[in-house]
Amino acid sequence: MTASSAYLPPGLPTPAADLDDLGFWEHCNRRELRIQRCSACGHFRHTPMPTCPACRSMDFTWAEVPGTGTVFSHTIAHHATHPALRGFGPYNIVVVLLDGADDVRMVGNVVDVAADEVHIGMKVVLHWEATAEGGYLPRWRRA
Ligand SMILES: [Zn+2]
């Protein structure tokens, strides 16, 4: 896992943590990909939430996952969805099925590939992207 310059241009808002996902972002800022795992039944869940959807328990841990996965779905963005993206693109947006975390899927981008090279079933590996605020965002690279 490496960190490098931004996949998307500067000026985009960074994710704002709320009480549910604060732990997720704190781990990201230490370059640890950790997913909520229910302490009662072992079910992984993402995005972070207070209650297990499988058993309703509110007890959980932040389980570290391997940082590999498979592109489950993807699209190519051609139009700016934020003023900072004007004139940029096309770029890919992917949904990655994480290894080692049941059926957890995470939205992200695959860096260092042309947008039309991304495909369903593509194996990817975690790539940490440094933010201007000193944190890290999870992105993906072709495995
Ligand atoms: Zn549970």
C-alpha cells in the first residue's frame, strides 16, 4: 500500500466524519482500512452505522481487512459533479467488493488506469491517497 498525489483535482470537499463513521476515518488517517464488525454475530457492515443489520446488536469492533478486492460495478463520469471537477475527466467511479469482509462493498476510484480500462471482476489493491488536510483517502490500483 502506497500513498501519492490526488486522483481527482484539488478543491473537492473531504469527507466530514459524523459519530457513526468517525472511527472509519480515524483509521484511514493512520492508513488502516478497518470495517465495522459486529461483536455479537461477526457480520461486517459498511458504511458505518450504530446497529448491526443482521442481529441489532450495538457492539462492534473495527476489524482490519486485507486491502484487496474485486470491482463489483463501475461507471465513467464525463460531466462535472462539483465545480472543482470542471474540465477534468472522464474518470472512473467503482464499487469494490472487499476481500475478507463478507459482502461489504466500498465506493472509490481506480487510479493509474484509463477510465475505460476498468471492468467488472478487475482485481484491485488498496492505495492510500494523501489529502491536503494531512489525512488519507482509500483509493484502488489494479492488482
Ligand atoms: Zn450482529
